[in-house]
Amino acid sequence: MDHTTRKVTVTEARAMAAQGALLIDVREPREWAAGHVDGSLHVPLGRLEASYVPTGRPIVVVCRSGSRSAIATQLLQAAGRTDVFNMAGGLVAWDAAGFPLVAGSSTVGAGR
């Protein structure tokens, strides 16, 4: 089975989140604390399991540049998720687009 990651731009990811998609940030706790998308779920890549991911809504996976999120997207697809997307360019592209980030402490599973 082909598990090619499906990518979305930061603009598409933001629109998807506004329509109910869940953003999952797979960066490390110190990265999350420095700045993340408000409302995103924090699950570091090393702790990501498909059972952590809610069903019934599209998932957009986020990291700093899009590399770790591509791995996470492939893992979730291999576990049977078909509604998962990798945010191309990661938070570097998100920030460059002028979209907001919030800072705060790291709590796995925090967010919506």
C-alpha cells in the first residue's frame, strides 16, 4: 500500500482548522513551549500512537519544517487513517505567512 503523505499549505491548514480539522504538533516540548498554533494538540513524534488521535475529523500534522510531520503522517496512514495531512513547510512557513502562534508550557494532549 502506498503511504505517500498528502500535503497541505499553511493557508489550507489554517482553513481546515477553522472548519474543524485537528492540528497535531509533533515537536518536542521545548519547541511547543516556544510557540505553537492555538488549539493544536501536542503529541511529540516519539510518543505518537494512532490511538491518541481522535477520529471523525481530518487531521493536519505539524512540526517545525514539515519533516517530522511527514513521518507522523505516514505512521497514521499506516495505521489506517485516510484523513491525515502533512502541513508543508511547518511552523517556519506558518510564521512566515504571518499567522499567529501562542507560547506556553508543554502538556501532551493539550489543546482541543
